[in-house]
Amino acid sequence: ICYGHQAIARALFGPSAVGRSAVPEIGWKEIEVLQETDLLAGLGPRFRVFLSHFDEVRPVEGLDVLACSERCEVQAFRVPGHPVWGIQFHPEMPRQEIESLLEEKERDRPDLGVDAARELAGAVDGHPLMDRIFENFRGLARSPDRTTCSTGDLEPR
């Protein structure tokens, strides 16, 4: 999730796979599912979830983009043929942590234009989404097909 998503992309695809966001995403935003894979099964074609990032993964050869947002081309990815996935968004964050983060950004970073009250008014509980993604991941980890997926031929760039 988020930094791990970026770290995986950078380690496997090199520094050009991750860069600063043109405009940071902070708040509840809509995610569009581009490919319904086993990891994103049951989420529907679009969903709202909390985002908070200044860096982002960029589309590169060898990485399948699974989901995007208006400002970020890679909200979720997989490495085809390998048990490797990443997601940028934050379904796991508790509301209290989100409230603190929004209030801090509004107070300390006025250049970001964060309106904590407006964002919180449109809040969506990410935990059902998180539960679904984690259950999907557990299913992938238990799948007999996972033995055909090897990380042995993944070479960092």
C-alpha cells in the first residue's frame, strides 16, 4: 500500500517508474478499475477511497496498470506472471488518523488547498473495501495456481 507500492515499482522497474505527482492527491477520490483481476474482484468499475500521496508509480513496460484516478495513472498494478501487486490508495487508514492528517495538511500546507471539513463531509469508510482486497489477496496466496508464479526471474533494474 502506497509507499510499498512505490518501493516495489522502483526496485523492479528502476527510478523512472516512480516520481513526484504533478498534483498531490489528498482526500477521498474516485478510483477507476481498468482491469478486474482477482485482486480487485468485487470492487466494481469505480469506487471512492482515501488517498494521500506526493509520489506515484508511472506506467512502464512490464507493469500492468489495474486502476487509476483522475490525477494518477497507476493506482494499482500487477507484474504479469508473478505474485506481485501494488496499490496506491489507503483503504486501511482509520478515520481518526485521516482526520489528523487532513487537519495537519490544512494547517501546515495551505498550498495544497486541503479543506478538512469538506473532505470529512464526503468521507467513505474504507474498511469494507480493505476487507475485500485482503480477502482477495488471501485467496490468491492460497491458490494452487500460485506455484506457477515465480519471482525467481524478476531482476531489479
